[in-house]
Amino acid sequence: LAMGVVPASASAATAVAARFSYRGLGVGSRVKPGGVSSPNQVLRARRLSSSSAGCFFASAASSSSDKSICVDVAVLGGGAAGLTAAYFAAKSGAKVVVYERTKETGKKILMSGGARCNVLPVSARVEDFVTESTPRLMKNVLASWNVERCYAWLVDDVGLALGIEHVSNKYFPLSNSSREVRDKLLQACLAAGVTVRYETSVTSLRRVEDANDPGNPQWGLRVTDAPEEQARMVVMAMGGLSFPAVGTDGTGYAIAKRDLGHVLKEPYPALVPLTGNHPGGERLPGLSVDVQLECANVDAGDASTGAGDNQTTTKKKKPKPKKAKATREGFLFTHRGFSGPSVLDLSHNLVRPLARANASGSQEKNTAIESGSSGNSQNSPSLVVNWSGDTRDVWQTRLTENPGKTLVVTRVRESLPSRLADALLLESKIDASTKIADLRKDHRARLLDVLTKYVIQVDGHQGYRKAEVTGGGVSLDDIDTKSMESKLSPNVFFCGEVCDVFGRIGGFNFLWAWTSGRLAGISAAKKALGQE
């Protein structure tokens, strides 16, 4: 199969996963994708213009006192998390409408995995995620589902045929088509009774109190160029700020802060390419190498894994700096700097302090990292790379044994790509014609440092336009993580990227979207229907 993906049925682990079903979860029977019309017919039948608002969606059983209620659950945003929330809310029996501000749902799904869509990791731990909220709250949400059950839902209910790409340990559709993932997820929602309204932008929410039921408000949805609408429950799934070309503009953050009273963890670009000079002043775009990469001088409360983020301490003594290591080896030189899984996974450690410094200004005000963050300050986070993964002792042996007439550059090229080897010698100020027998001790020590603990010269990042996800967002400390309901604004639920959680490269952000979306959708539906 293409790209090294093998059918998931070939794995013993996924054979276990396939045995899971949802009949015991109280969310209705499975959807049979084959039981609906073609995707194009379904999409045409379900698309409603923004002028089709009003109380068209009100239940026939509604009393005269609540005729203005148009929907049980309004899902704001038609991305991965929003569609998942809508599906599970509808399967729980609620009348559900998805408000999507663009012409189509799931645009970010279409872009993911190089348009192949890595829908899930094969396994996941809490350490694969990052939050500044209390870590156990994120763990609670992730524990509400798991990879095996999520896999079963995607296969049995959504109707995807998935396979494992063993080199990356991720699930992909066997079709290698992200469009298939989006279309089948949307098709499953429509078959469950979800209505999708395209080009319908909700700009704010208004709390509508019921004198007969204080503390249990409904919500007015202020829609661009349309009358206000109302919903019993609202699911906030409007995404973050990354990839603004797909329609993400931070509206969800604005609503959460202005209308719902939430305090945000200041958003910042995460999983983002970094900019800076390549070693030796050379230009190495397109060169990819497997490395060992770590971020040094990370505050103890700011480690890159979810388990280490924002843990508070009662001691007065400041926690010692830690090192955060990349879980992936891929390192890519770009025209502007550095990317690849290892760089993206650690980039937030450098970018987040910058976002905090710019908190009072525009989100895109400054993408330049202070000079101290490029490794010139002992107190600033810095990326330190071992280019081959070999120890200093191993390189010491290579650069001393059997010298003969062998050139230093020749010996380095035996373990690293030639272009990189040449650049590292330039960085070490060692002439390419130098023989191992003539290499001075101090020059060899300098080269050993460059080979095994080189500090990447980072001077900035490429911003939200290139960021895979947004870090920060609505704090989990203000959310009941048993249901994803706001603690500050009743009957409003959060899921997906708008929350203060993101995962590393490799399908983990989809896992968060599926998991948090499911929990929010089921919880909102149950409350709307009085089934709490």
C-alpha cells in the first residue's frame, strides 16, 4: 500500500480495538454509512443558507413559552471537534445545528498529514500533550475515552478503513485521503440528523435567563447579518488561531473572554517552524536528518509534556530548570530556518515566553525571539542538538583513531550528510583540508561541541500562518472536565483547540478533538434533554 500503510487488521493490537462497540455508551445505534445517499446528494440536501434561520428547528413538542428555542444543541464550528460533538449529541437524541462560518466543514482535516490525515496515534500517554492548566484535568478528559474505542468509532460508525504506518506509529485511512475522512465524518453527522449551516458566523453569545428556572439560562446567538437565534445548549468548537486561511480567527477566544467570563491562557503559535541561521552560515534547505534534540533551560513548571506543565509548588525556592526532549528524531532545514517533528514538538518552549511578552499587543505583533532565546543567555530556553545521536566519546574516537592522511571532513561525512558535515566544520572554524593527524586538541574539542551539543541559532518563528495548532486558550480549571461544561457560564461546553490543550505531532491533536468533542456533545445533549 502507498506510503507504507498496512491494513489495521494486520495488527494484533487493532484486532482488539475492533471488538469495541458503542451499544453500551448510551449514544444510540451505529450509523451505517452505506445507508445514506451519495455525499454530494447529502450535502446539497442539508445545506441551508443563513436566511433559513428562525424557529424552523424548534421541536414540535415545544410549549408556547419556549417557541423561540430553535435548537437543543448549537455547535459553533464545523471542524473535527465540532463535528464529533454534533454527531454524539445527535445520537443522544438532541436536535443539533452546526454553525460553520465558511463554505465547508473540516478544512483543517483536509490539510492534515500532507492531505493524508493521520487520524490517530497507535497509542497515547498524557505526556504526549501540553497544557498550562492543572494536568490532572487534562488527564480526566483523555481518560473518558481511549485510542482503541476511538478507533472502533472511526471504523464502525464513521465507516473509515484505517491502516498503520509503522514508521510513524500513526493511523491513516487506507485511501490516503483526508477528504474521505472529512466527507465520511460529515456524512455520519447528517445521517444522525445533524443540520449544518454554512457561511453562518456567530459573533457573540447573550445569556437569556428564564425567570421560572434561574441559573439554567438559554443562549442567544448573534449571527452576522441575521436575527438573533437561541439554543438550550452551546458547544464552543471554534478552534484557535492557527492556519487563518481555513477560517480560524480567534472568535472562540473572544466569546469565551468577553461573553462567558473566562480568563485565557494567552494563546500562542504551537508546533510551529522556527527561523534562524543554519550552521556555518551555510544554506541547507531541504536537508533532513535524524537527530537528538532537547530544549534546555525550561522552567520546571513549563516542561514540554503534559504531566510537567504548570505544576505549582508551595516551596519558596524557585524550581530548577529542566530539559525537555523531543520524542521524534526528524529535523528539517528550511529556507527560513528549522522544522520537522523534533523541532515542532519543542517549539512552544521558545515561542510561549514571547507570547507572554506580547500579551498586551496584537497576536501577530512580533514573531522575533529575543537574542537570549537563541542560546546566548544561560537563563533562556534553547534548542540543543546532537546531530548524529552518537556520544561525545564515540566522536572522540572517530576523530583520533587511525589518523593516517584522512581528512577531518571525510571522517565526519562518514556519519553525517556531506552538506551538513561541511557546514559543521565551517561552524567549528576548521579548514576542510585539515587532516585528523594535524587536528589541534582545542579545535577537536570545539568540533566535538558542535557535533554533540550544538545550540540552534533561533531568532524567531513563522507565526500562526504556519503553526499546526494554537497553544493556550480556555483554561481547563474553569471547565468541569467530567462534562466539558463551563463552570462560569451554565449550558456552555468547550472542546477541541479552543481549550488549553494541544498534542505533539502524530495524530494526538485529532485524539484530543475526537475525545473532547465526544464528551462535550454527549454532555450537552443529556442536559438539554433533562437526562443528567
